[in-house]
Amino acid sequence: MGIIVTKFGGTSVADAIQAKKTQEIIEADADRKFIVVSAPGKRFDADNKITDLLLLLFTHLEQNAPYEQIFQVVKDRFIDIERALGIDAGITAAFDVIEKKLKEGATKDYLASRGEYLSGRIFAALLGIDFIDAAGIVLFNEKGRFLSEETNAALAAELEKHERGVIPGFYGSLPNGEIKTFSRGGSDITGAIVARAISADVYENWTDVSGFLVADPRIVKNPKAIDQISYKELRELSYMGASVLHENAIYPARLAGIPINIRNTNAPTERGTFIVAGEKETEGRIITGIAGSKDFTVIAIYKNMMSSETGFIRRVLSIMEDYGIPIEHIPSGVDTVSIVIADKYLDDKLGDIIEDIERKTQADTVEVFEKMALIATVGSRMAARKGVSAKLFTALYEADVNVRMIDQGSSEMNIIIGVENNDFETAIRAIYDAFANE
Ligand code: ADP
Ligand code: ASP
Ligand code: MG
């Protein structure tokens, strides 16, 4: 007998039909002792995620706008699930508590977390096992920073008291007891920290695709699934935008050496993807996966003899630090250096930044490329194979994609390119077609 921690994402708990599939999966293996659930997600494309509705509810409250209708929509969805499953999870009473809190001035995080809280209550009742609230055991400091070791100790002590249980994902609490959430998609993190605290044999992450796919299925039609991937490769892909698993869910599992198995609630017999410590050596596809995101700005700085000037890059970086802007990449050439920044951090600061760079570095020219997308082609086997770059750039050339920036990590595990936002999808498809059938 072992212990499996299973996390079910929004689509796996979206309604009673999905909840039944989830129940079947859990009950098919007695090792599935601790269950982490998300808030109900979309039931169909145009549907709303409960978390989005709750955040909208908060915006209405904040603006003193009527909120009753949204509140009712959220309530109806949970009542419908409870009723269709034929259980009593105390949902009506729980909504009375939420409404009371709401009138007293509930925080954004408190409201956002209620989707997971109520989903947890439903699954505990459905499975007839304990409900273990995450508040008080998933811990953040007063500044809202996640306390990994304190949480591990508190969780381990609590889980020991239960043979089985359902833990709501996505949130925990601050030292004063107030609710604090992780960033969006954070139930994946809860799953990983629960797996670590209970020393699980496997952390199963059940979603709506048959594992981690070589490329985003919304861009490439029917991409192949990745059979096995290392934590390191996955971290690169998640960070670059493959949204299957929250990037911060990897660290706790990796630390404890617990394999993560991504699986499909709608196709439970499929094996899914295993995320493990070791890298598969020379066998298999050259590339493991492709991921990327849009909306970056590249600032390219040229200065004659830059390479022999000391402190040049430091001066550029300190300007970015002054503006509190994290830097994504710093590709450089002999007398050039480029800074890649995600637009979400830039606001309207670009003009001021350029001016500062020109003044403080005496650069010859500063060029700005906006509306750029970054794409990472990741694979631990890439370094050992000849001709990977040639193949990649030929494919992009043939697809008529203009590559504006190239950055290859020193680990040689990935090649990152910058293309225009408009070319993003075409570029991903071209790279996929060039490598997927290896
Ligand atoms: P959950 O609600 O179960 O946490 P998410 O929506 O967070 O699920 O993640 C699963 C989704 O991630 C898929 O439906 C798919 O559209 C998207 N996705 C993006 N890139 C990939 C990829 N490389 N492999 C699989 N899914 C991907
Ligand atoms: N419900 C939260 C979200 O939509 C957390 C999660 O699903 O992981 O972001
Ligand atoms: Mg998710």
C-alpha cells in the first residue's frame, strides 16, 4: 500500500457529471487517500470559471455596484452540483456564512478562495471522508509570502490525524488568520505541497488533456503527449507559458523526489505524462516540448566598444531595478545587448526607461521592438545532437517567420527565439512539424 495524492482541476469538478468521473477515479485505487480540488471550472467553452465569477463579485463589491445576481449564479452552480449528486454538503448554510462575511467587507482573497472551499466540502461529502481546511495549515507570512517549510510541518502534523481527506486547493492563511490565495492556477501548488508533506509515492494531477503535450493543443492540432519529462524541462516549459501545471508546483515535488503524473479525467485509462528527476538519455525525440507567450518588449542597445567597457550591463540592469521591472532574457553580442521584458511589468514606463538608458549608458542607439512573442524549444537531448538549430531555423525560414532574437541557455537545454506576436502560432506549428515526428 502506498499513498497517492490526487489533484483535480476545474474541469474535473465543473459539474455533477464530472464529479462522478472524479469519484470513480478516486475509488478505483485505495491508495488515493488525499484529494486536492479546484473550484468548478468551465463546463463548455463560453462558460465561466467559478473563480472568475467570485473575482467579478469582488469588483462589484468594491465599486458598490449590485452584486446579488453574480452571487446567485455562483450559489446556484454549487446547489445544482450538490443536488444532482444527492448529497448534503451543507452548501446553503455555507453560503449564508459567505453572504454575512460579504456584507461585513470580505477581502478579495477570501472571496476568490470560496470556490475551492465549497468544492472541497462537496467532495468530502461525496466520498464520505474528512474535509481538511487549508486555512491554518497552508501558511503565508504577513507580507503574503508562502512559507514553504512552516507549511510542510503544519500540513504533515495535520494530515497524520486523518486516514483520508479532501483539501481545498489554491489558498491558505496569513498569520492573522485571514485567507490568502496563491496566484491563478495555484491548486497545483497545494497538490504538490500536500504530496510532499505526506511523502506520497506519486502526485497525480488530473486535468482535461491526456498529459503534458509537446505543444499547446489550442495551437497545434492533436499534439503528441510527452511520455516522460524531467522536472527541469518541465519548469522551463511551464515558465515559458505551458499552462498545464503551475510553475511553482514543481519545486515541492522535486524537493521530495515525488513523481508527478498528469492525467485526463475524461480518459482515465491513458497513462498520461510522468514528470521525474532523471533525464532520459539519448533515446526518443530530440525535443521534449515547445512553449511560449506573447506580449514582450525587446530593448536593443548598441554601443561601439561596449564589450571593453566595464560595468555597462550593470548600469543597464540597475535602471531596470530602479523601475522594479524583472528581466526575462539578456541576449548579447559583441557590442550589443538586448533586454527582454514582459509587457505586463512595463505599464507606461517605456519612454522613461529608454531616456534613462540613453542618458546613463551613453549608448549609440537604443532600438525598441514591441509586440514580441517568446518561444522556447526545450529538450535535454538537444545538446548531444548536431544540427538542431539548423533544423529549427530552416523550419522557421520556410514558414516565413522572421526571427528577431535568439537566446540559447548555457545548459543547452533550450533555444529561445523572439518573433512578432503575429507570427507566434505559425512559428510554434513550424517547430512542432519539424521535430514531432523524429
Ligand atoms: P486544470 O483546470 O485542470 O488545472 P488547466 O486549464 O490549468 O487545467 O491546464 C490544462 C490546459 O492547459 C489544457 O486544457 C490545455 O488547453 C492547456 N495547455 C497549454 N499548453 C499545454 C501543453 N503543452 N500540454 C497540455 N496542455 C496544455
Ligand atoms: N480556481 C483557481 C483558478 O482558477 C485555482 C486553480 O484552479 O488552480 O485559478
Ligand atoms: Mg490549472
